[in-house]
Amino acid sequence: MVSPAIELLRKELPVKQDSLIFSGDGSVDTGLVLVDIVNGFCTVGAGNLAPTKPDTQIEQMVAESARLARVFCDKKWPVFAFIDYHRPGVPEPPYPPHCIAGTDECKLVPELEWLEGEQNVTIRRKDCIDGFIGSMEKDGSNVFVNWVKTNKLRAMLVVGICTDICVLDFVCSALSARNRGVLAPLQDVIVYSQACATFDLPLDVAEAIKDTIAHPQDLMHHVGLYMAQGRGAKVVSNVSFTTP
């Protein structure tokens, strides 16, 4: 059951959601971006920031992301996968240690492990919230920017976790870069709501933990989508593929 607060939020801050349909031909100018679909954020009990019990929103996100990834890989369309990856002893305030290098936390979820061997997939391990910043190299180049330009992408479809944190930060940076012409020929940044998710930390639980604030899942998922749309992203509620 949707809470009255969520219903009011959706009424006062509506998110317009369209449909995205890919034709069945062999070419596409859209790339798929997977954000942090790793055990440390998605697999029950996998770490400090993993769900503590089965979570329907996260499970749906994983299933839909895996579905899209399979189609894109079967068609050899471009895929970019971010993996949260931190060195031991290097904190990322305000979050506790998570996705530490060498642990299962920073591995793709079982439904997506197969991506590691796909030729059309670019994997970027990042040590920060924003994948755009995490794609920067010491020489000033940017792996993500190069991926967009090399594949001559005019659109990118973004999925993953968390809707209001890593997904939102990346989307906002990509939109700013697009507006400055850094990502030419990119035009559209599309967020697929059913393939995004965030975590749940109810108020009563948060109040019992020092220096922690509440993070109601449905509300913050909606806020993340609303903020992304407000910055210029397109939000879609379903993605389908036609056959030739």
C-alpha cells in the first residue's frame, strides 16, 4: 500500500514517464549504462550498504537491468557498466566502508556476472559516488566520454542503484557535460524508472543509529526521478524491443 505522503508527493511533484521502444534492426545510437549493480548494494547481507532482507524494488531493478543487458549484448550494442570499488582504509563520507577491493561486494550481481566477458561491454571501477568523475584518468581523459564519442551515441539509457544518489549524480554530470558540448553527439539522457532502485531506511530505524538520517525507499526513489527529470533527463516507465 502506498502511503499518503507518497501519494501527495506524486501529485504535487509528478514525474512524466513515457515509453521507449527500440526497433529490431541491427543498428542503434543508444548506449546502456549500468550503475553499481553490485552485491554490496543489491545482495541481501552482502555488506554495510546491502539490503538486510529481500527487497522488491531492488529485485525488480536487477531483473530489468539484466533483461536489457542481455538484449544489448545479443545485438552487440554498446554497454557501459560502473562498479563501485574502494581501496581499504579510504573512507567515503558519510557512508560506512563498502565495496572494498578484493571482496565480493564489488562484484556484479550473479545475474550480471557474465557481462565481464562481453566484447561490447566497457566496465569502469569507480571509487566515488559520481561515475562521470570516477571515469577521469590521470592524463585528464575520461573513459565514459570516450565511450560516448567512440560509439557516436545520441542517447543513453541509464539504470541501476541508487536512484537518488549514484544514478542521479551521474545523470546530472552527464547532462551538464552534454550542455557544454563535451559529450557530442549525445542528446538524450534517459532514466528507466523500473530498472532503478534505492535503499530503505525507515525513520524509526534511523533514529536508533548515531549520525544517521531516514531514507524512505519509495519517497527517495521518486525524488531521484523527479530531480533527474528537472535537470533535463527523460524518464521512461517501460522499455521494449520490436522484431523486424
